[in-house]
Amino acid sequence: MPIEFETHKIEAVADLFEAARLARGSFGREVWFRGQSRSSWQLQPEIQRPFLDGKNDLRRYAESAEANMTVEFKLLAHSRRTNCPGPDDAAGWLCLMRHYGLPTRILDWTSSILVAAFFALRKWREHKEAKESSVVWALAPHILNARDDPQHKHALLVLSGQNARVRGAIGAAFYDTDKVPESRGIIAVIPPQVDQRMLLQHSTFTVHSDPCPMDDLPDARDYLKRFEVPFGKQKELLDDLDSAGIRPSTLFPDLDNLAKDLQKIQQSVASRLAGQGLTIQPTAPPDDSSARAGPSQP
């Protein structure tokens, strides 16, 4: 039976700050956030999700798909990137794969509620036919980790192969269960920043070696809070985040997103001026006549 969460509304940027204060006041320590475009989506990594057609008995990927993709990614990545993780750095590879969109057992979180809100809203147009709210989740990572390890209830785990609990959670993604028995559960981890995106997005992760959605766990309300952006409010809040500098080119620092953002800005300016009956005046090139005239005469 699904867990019922108290839901708090977010309709403006100020509500995001209030949500962060509420979560930190409730959990008492560090809080992580995650944004999801549709309120019906559960807290479950893509590799474990069912088809979104009501057939919850069907998974998108076969059991072996995760390990197959990680092995092939490791083999083919070096020709496309010069600074790949080392061959035995399973944690580094998982981070890199997740941040470039490969389905893994990792679920992305962030320590910034503004970044989480951006990811909740950035694709709202793709899902507007569903007429659903978007969601920002808040997680108390130390409380989640204490579920299976109460002796270390105040500790966060580092996503590293040096930790036996982490090795057990990620081993099956690399056909490594012969060396380390696979553990079942969900743990919160601080990842190595193997890519600039992780720095800018304030990235943190949960690792899911259990396919049960986190928000279906019996004690989920002990470490999760739920905030909703109502349907119809997504565009306005996304525009406000853009005005605050939370936009694709600042979170994905590549030339492609920079070009798209510059194009969007100029289109917005042109549209605003057109509404006022004005046009954009081209910028005059610098006057280089002084450079052509040569040195001045004494």
C-alpha cells in the first residue's frame, strides 16, 4: 500500500527557501533534495523502473542490462574522454555514467533545493498532457543510512570501493558479486566529483541495490518529505529560477547549452521589444580608424 505523505505547496522561489528550512528543521541535520517532473513518479533509479503503461510487472531493462552497459561504457569511454576513472574505480565509473545519462542503480540528489527545483521543472512541457504537479523531495541521508547500520547513525558514506557496505551495494553493477556478496538496501553516499557537472549541481546520490521504491518503504516518512509545484505553476517558477541564474548553461557547462541559452535570451529580448513596437538595434563594430591612421605626429 503506498505511503501517504503530507504535501507542501511550492509556487514561488520564496517557497523553496521555506521548504528547505522546514526540511532542515524536521530532520535536524544535512538535507538533500531531488526534483521529479511528474508527481506520480516514484523514487527509483531508471534501471529498476517499470514501463509507464500500467504494467508494473514489466521492467524496462533485463536483470543483466546494468552490468552489460557498465562494461561496454568502460570499454568505449576512453576514446571519447581523456580523464576517465581508473580501471578498478567502480564508484568513479558509476558517477560518470550516471551524469551522462546511462541508467544505473544510482538516483541523483543535490544539496541545493534550487537545483532540485530546476530538474523538477525543466521538462514540464514534455509531460504537460498528463496535467500533473511536479515534485521536490527532501531526504535526511543520515537517517536513511541508520536504518541498516544504527551504530553509525550520524555518518554519511563516501561512494568508494574502500567501504564494504558500498562495495556490496554496487558490486553487481560490475559483475563483482564473486568478490563481494551483494547487499540489499538503499544507502546515501557522497560521490567523488569526477566531472564538473557534479560540482555545479551539488551532486549527491542514493545507491539502490533493492528495487523497492524508496517512498514505498514502511519508514519512509522518517527521512523523506514531499513538496509539490502545482500544475500550471511550473513555467512561472522555472522562469524565476532562470532569472536567478539556475539555467542549463550554469548546470551543464558545455558550449551546446551555452549557445542554447544565449539564443533563448535574445529571442526573449526580441519578443519583449516587439510587444513594445520596438526592434533590436545591431551593435556597431568598433571604430578602428585610429588604428589605420598610424602613429600620431609630434
